[in-house]
Amino acid sequence: MKKVISGLIIITVCGILACNKQTTLPDNYIPVTGEHTSIKFLQLSPGAPALNFYVNGLKSTAVLTLTGATKVLGLTYPSLFPATIGYATLPPGSLKIEAKVTDSSTVMPGAILLTATQAFDAKKFYTFALVDTFTKISYVAVEDDPTIPDDTKSYLRVANFIADSAINVVITKTSSDYPYSKTYTKVAPKTVLAFDSLGAGTGQIYKIELKRASNNATLVTLINFTPSKTKKYTFFARGLMRLPVGNTSGPGVSFYTNF
């Protein structure tokens, strides 16, 4: 079975989610003055309870409902914080990051699923992704380069946050100007590739296919991806390859704007 998703639909769905949920400042938020580090948090652990990320003991993510503003829901799979664009600003240095289940959860309330300590430099940007099932949870941390070498282009990178399989990814231009196609083969689990330039602007449309590395069978196709000039995007695969497409925790794709 294969699944087709529209890039325009993904953006619309994110907008709908933003209407139902409200991103809020952490409970113990302290404004960062001067130099800081910037981190985007991804909750991509299939089956994990709603959780929040804590940095050096302070809550750094939180999601509340509009109708019950005192109830912390946390980040459910699959979630990004901040949402589709932007980063959380934090003090730089060696940071202890914990993924902690919300106290209001009916599953493992208050449990710490992961603890990781890593250096995050000032004036730099990072993605910190929680991956794999919550019983053997792990993470991927990667620096995000904001520079734009050519302001007539967009930039796209491929990330494989599927923890149990390598993937193939094919990017093909579907608009009727000059042809373009690029294939990434056997992208290892928990790997984020470098940004690569991509033609952008009015009328430049692409499809991105997620394929099995074992037999190159197409699993999910993202259509109508229309990048903008000077923007950087991350296209990522998530879920578990051993589960069927259509399963909540099966293989899926999405993207977010880094800059």
C-alpha cells in the first residue's frame, strides 16, 4: 500500500492544529539575554505518551488547550516545538535534556523517558529529535546551518527518523519547466543529510517519494511541494518501517521550515 500526501495539505493541517492548541511559554521560563543557543524539538517516538522537554531541569516546551488553559497536554507523536517554523532560545553550553511524560498522562505519568547531556554552542541552531519506540527511546541531535549561499534557490535536506530501517528518497520536479530529479539511496536510520540546493519560485513544484531501501517500493508520496526562495526545509521520514502504511506508527513523511 502506498500513500499520497499533498504538501499544501500538510501546511493546512498544521494551521488547523495551531487553531486547536496554543503554544505557551514554559512554567519556569527565563528570558535569555545576550548570546543564546536555538533548538527545535521533535517528538517522533511512536507510541510515546504526551511529554515535554526539560533543559537543565526547567520545562522548555508546553502545549495547552484553549478550553482548558490550566491542563498541560505535552507533545504527542508526531509533534514539533516550536511548530512549523522557529526555534526555542536557551542558554548555551552543556545542556541536560530530559523527555518527561506529563503529570496528567494516564500512561506513566511523570516518567522520564530519556536523559541526554550535550554541548550546544551560542549563536547556533540545532534540531533535537526523539525517535524509536518509548521502550527503547533514543535521540538525534544535529546542527542546522542558517546560511543561504544563493538567494535564488531554496535548500532541502533529507532526514531519516525511522529507527528500524534505511530508506530511499526520490525528489522529482513535476512542473513543466526544466527537469530535475535526485535520488538518495539507503539513508541510514537516525541520519540527517546536508542541505542541498533546489530550484524555487513561482511555478516550481516537486514530489518527494519515500521508498523502502530493500526493494525500492514507494510507500508515501508528498506532492505539490512548492519551495520558496531563500528558505531551508527539512523533509523527514518517521514511524516504524515494520508497521504498515496507514498505521498510526507506520512510515510517514512531513517537512518543516528551518529558516
